Amino acid sequence: MKALNKGFILLIISIFTFSTILAQEKKPEKKDVPKESFWGHFVFGGNIMLQVGTITLLDISPNVGYIVTPRLLTGLGISYEYYSASYISKFSSNIFGIRTYAEYVLLNNIGKMLPVKSNFAIFSHLEYEALNLDRDFSNINSIDKVNRFWLNGVLIGGGIKQPVGKRNSFNILILYNINAGSRTPYVNPVVRIGFYF
């Protein structure tokens, strides 16, 4: 647990150091374009997911991001997941979480690289997530709840972003939880569909 907390602190320091370095990129100034205000750098959005069947999962995860540079976005978010299973035994669980993340656009427009008409962007994603659980998913056959506990995860991966306006976008992410274990309520890869506005 101590190693995980040290890893979280190192991840946060790395994200903000990386953000600071990239924020110092020199950009040519345009005299006729007004400077963006501090609040103009914020984007809001999140992920919504619904899975129905033997396992029912509803995930609502709003977040707020800050555009550090045109390619770098950092942010914070919260999440709520309703998890219900009905195979060997029937149970449900309410999962709460917090996350911090950074996204870096690797390729602004895939249409410039490939002979297709597209303006999808390809980006990388790094995230620290802490989930508050009321059951240990390593023993799915047991319906007994336990005292709530925190489960930490580091997710890495990337996705595609379809811009819709200046700051708005529709995103599809594929992430891999490098701390995934049997106690985690979901398995790798983690697929998310989200948006920013």
C-alpha cells in the first residue's frame, strides 16, 4: 500500500512537471486574435457507460479538464458505478471513485497521415484512479459485503478524439489497468466512451 501511495505521488509530480515543460512551448503570437482567458482553458465532460445482462453496470463519470497546451489536457474527475451480477449468486454494489489524468495528443489529424477524409486525433492517456468498494470482487461467489475500502489503479492507454468545434470532442478510450487484480470490479482492457464541451 505504501509503495502504491508513493507511486501515486510520483505520478502526480510527473504529470504536473510534464505539463509545465510543455506549457513553456513558444507559440507565434497573433496580434488580431484575443488571448484566451484563464477560464477559457477549462473543458467539462465525462464518460457514460451502460452494460445490461448477467452483469449490469452503469457508470457515470463527470470530469473537468484544463487545456495546458493545444496538445496537453490534465484533469480531475469523480465516478459512480452501479454493479449488479446474477449468475451464481445475485448481488449489487455501489462503487464511488476519484481520478486524475493527463492526455497528450500524438497526432492532431489522422487525415493528414492517411489517404482518408478524417480529422480524428490520436492521443495517449495516463490516469490514477481510486475506487471505494463495498465488496471484494476476488470472491464473486460470496454475496457478503465488507467494510468499504479503497482500491488504487493506474491506467495507461490511448484513444481517438473526434473534434466537434474548438474545444468540444467525442472520445473513445482503450485503457489497461496496470494494478488490476482480482479485487477489481472490471477486467482489462477498459473501454470508455466520453465527451468534452
